[in-house]
Amino acid sequence: MKRNYYLISLIFLIFFAISFLTNILGAINPNVSDSYSLTGTMTGMLPFSFFIAYGLMSIPAGMMIQKYHEKKSLTLAWILAFSGALLFTAFPVFPVFLCSLFMIGSGMAILQVAIYPLLRVAGGEEHFAFNSVIAQLVFGAASFLSPFVYSYLVLGLADREAAGGFVIRLAAAGTPADLPWVSIYLLFTLISLLMTLIIISTRFPAVELREEERAGAWKTHLDLFKQKKVILFFFGIFCYVGTEQGIANWISEFLRTYHGLRPEVEGARAVGLFWGMMTIGCFLGLFLLKVMDSKLVLRIFTVSALVILTFTLFGSVKMALFGFPALGFCLSVMYAIIFSLALNSVSKSHGSFSGILCSGIAGGAIVSLIVGRLKDLVGLQAGMMVLYITLAYILSISFWAKPIVSNATIKRKK
């Protein structure tokens, strides 16, 4: 198929929108907690409601896409996201928010499963690796940007009488005066509606799935779960996403609780820098994976994360403001390396195994909830120490993983 530049651009836009909607919770958590007088456990229910959708939807989404194809699946995904965001902006109460997050998370899970095969076909097989890297950069850029957009909206709405910009006036018209952070979900509603209309008006090519992209039958998944290494790698993805979200979702609250910083200013900036440094870390990771074994790269980045986590949790405010973005840098290569080590450790049923691994994204739900519960019992600082366990498990992968195929490296000439 000839390269379709419009479709490639649309796919990059979808990556941007997915990231923009997904990684905002860390920035808004303190304000949500204040608005609804939430305990740590109840605050932990926010990422739980969102990320548990990945655990429940990843495998069924793969089967649905094979049956109904990309256009219908993408349309359904954006309708779910639009409905969830609209529901919450219309009824901004805590139980509805949890339901809204699950609906948005379900839509994002479908998009994540559908988007890579579509990118391969639209951009051409020979350009797939390059386009995938660009997609990750776009994804990272949106994660970096969204907390700053949130900060702009909340600070602009702080004094509604002085709000002069068109965007702020529009946000003020659709946002409760005592819940300015809801404005970000008003924006999500508009983004999801726009994406739905674009998808409906776009003609999509037929996508012939590779073997590794096909979702197998339920029996195939159950057979894979009987293999010890499948379960071990599932928990690897579980622990990675749990670590990522266990940090990102509590950065702003940690800085407020222990250093007195404002969630909508310094907190939002720290969350944005966390995601921004994760994107920058990908560049170094790409280079290192060409000169070093992936298990060694994973080991170096994980040990670095353990050291930096210690200084971040128990150091000064300057260490925390440096440490959280630095943790994003350390986490940057982990997901890709764990995923590739997993797929390279089995000889068949890669599509089904990928679905199982994607279900491990539910770790973002469970670990964030555990941190929230521990916050109520022993404090947030001690609660975030659970991340030592998840990072230790990731570190262990660098020792016990035995892939059938290792990553190709540049060998020095003798």
C-alpha cells in the first residue's frame, strides 16, 4: 500500500489525544481530593477506575477489532471517551467521576490495541519502526503538555471576573465555580467529540494483521497462562505500570504534603517534567540498546531509579523537584524492554501474549490504590515505599529473563 500521509498524521493525532487524556490524573489528584474531601484510599480509586479498564478490555478489544475492523472500533472508543467526559461535566460528583474514568479508560484501551497495526499499514512496513518512535515522542509531548494546560485553566478560572481570554470565558461557562479543575474534562469532551467526527469522516484501509498482532481464542490465552514465564512477564508489565502510575499520580500530592508546594503550579509542573523526561530518556535508551544487551540496560536504569527514589522521598524539596523528573527518565526504557523480552521468550501465539501483557497495565490501578490506602494508614511517604517492591521485581527480570532472541547490538570490529 502507498503511504497515506493524511492517515499517518491522524494516527499521530490519536496518539497525542490518548496521552493527553490518560496522564492528567497526577496533576489533578490534590484538587479532586480537596473538592470531595477524599481519603487516600478514595483518591486511589481515581486511577484504579481508569486503569482497571485496560485489564478488563485489552483482550476483548483485540477480538473486537478483528471482527469489526478499525473504523468501527476507533469510533466506539472515542464515543466512549466522549460519553464519559460529557457525563462528568454534566454531573460533577464523585461516583459519576469514577464511572466517567472507567468509560474513558475503556475507550483508551481500545485505541491502544487498534492503533499500532493501523500505523504499520498506513506508513508502510519499512517505515514502521521509525513511525513508532515518532508516535512515542508525540505521546510523550502530550503527557508533558497536559499538566500545563490544566494549570492554565485552573489559574485562569481562579478569578472569573478578571478572566479575559476566550478559552477561559468558555471554560467558565461550562465549569462549576467551586470545581475549576472540571474544566479539563470539558476540554476532554470537546477533544473526544472532534476525534469522533474525524474518524467517522475518514476512510480507513483494510488491515491484514500479522500473527503477532492477532488476538487468539480464549483457549489460547488460557494455555499461555499455564506457562510460568508468561505469568512472570505479566507481573513485569503489572509492576512497571504500577510504578509509573504510583509515582505520577502522587507527585503533586507529595509535593504539597511534605514541601508545601501548590498542586496547580509546582505540582503540575513536576508532573509535566516527569513525562517530559520520560520522553527524553527514550532517546538515550534507543542508543544504549544498540550497544548493550537489553537486560543490562534494564538493570542500570532500574538500579538508578531505586537510588533516585530514595533521595526523592526522603530528601529536601530541591531533591524532590529534581528526583521526580529524574525518575521519569529512568522509567523511560522499562516498558519497551520488558515487553520485548517477553515476546522474544515465546516462539508462537505472540498476539495472544501481547493481549495478556497489555492486561498487565491494570497494575496502574492496583498499585495506585495500594499507595492511597497506605497513605491513610502510615502516610504518603511510607506508602510510596511500596514502589521499592515493584522496582525490585523489575530489576529481577534483568537476571532471570532468557529470551530466545536477544536485541541486536553494534559489534566492535576486531
